[in-house]
Amino acid sequence: MADTIATGTDPYGCEAYRRLYEEIMYDIGKIAAVDRSCLVLKPEVPLFIVSVKMRAKPDAKTIGVIANTRAENGVVYVSISDEMYAPNTLDALWHAYGRDNVQQLDRLEITVRGPDTSAEVDEIPVESSEQPIREVLGALWRVLPEGIRVRRTLEGDGVVSVVATEEIMLPEYLEELRTVHDTMVRGGEYRV
């Protein structure tokens, strides 16, 4: 599991948020994509910062990467090896060949009429390289308290960071966001 640091003015709250964050990341299946995380909690302000360093920028995924394909008698058979990609694969095939030419036999088995070769199907993208980052960002937004609606995001150098507060985003909050973000980029450890 990724290294998660929770720091702030409320030790109990820090530990509770650390557990909640790790559960959410595990639930969306992105904990393996995360190298390190830093949670900064100052509930009396209120100020919350969550920063995540990704292991590496993920590659885009194509059907050929996540499934086995074979062509036979004008039909391409697609056997998905990772269930996580099943919905995106079906959607991509519908988009490429139309719903009438794509038949889902069961959750992981699909037949396609229309492509000339299985290699043609293998090249169809099912997940962009940015999608895992967007999913992690979505998880970060879910970790933040519901009533904390003023939020800003900072991305770059393999790190995604979010700051949230209640009323007005003061310059010092954005400065602390930048400090936490830069510390994560350098591989350091931020503490309140």
C-alpha cells in the first residue's frame, strides 16, 4: 500500500481521514497507482489539503492490452482479461462498429462483426493515459468534507493536489497548497 501521511491540528481527525482516504482509493482501484499521499487537516480554519504523487504516468490502454482477440469467419472474438475494463471496451466497440455489430455474450466475452482483422480491434483505445489521474482527482474531491465547497486544484510533475476551505480562498491557503505540492514533487515529507 502507498505511504500516506496525515498531518494537522487534530490528531484523531488526521487518522480518521487517512483511513477514509485509503478506503476510497482502494474502492476505486487506484491505490496501486499512488506512490505517496499527504493529507493536511486544519479543521479550526477550516483548511484541508490532499496531495498525491502518482507512481508513474499511466499508459493509454487499448483492447489489445486488456483482452485477447481472434478473428474467425468475419467475426472478431474479444475475451477481456480484466473485468475493470469491460464497460469501456463495450462502449469503444459500440462506438467503432455500432451496437448492431457488437454482441456481448457474457461479462467478459464479446463478438464483433465488421472489422477486417483482430489487429484492427486491438488498436482501439479503452482508457486514456489521463483517465486514472482524473479518477484519483475525483477520489480526492470525495475525501474532502462535504460542506467545504471552495476548492482549487494543482497538477504537475506527477503530483495532484487539492486545497479546500469554507468561505474565501485566502492567498496563504494557496501558498500552503503550493508548498505541500512542491514537497511531494521533491519527494519530501510535509508536516504541520
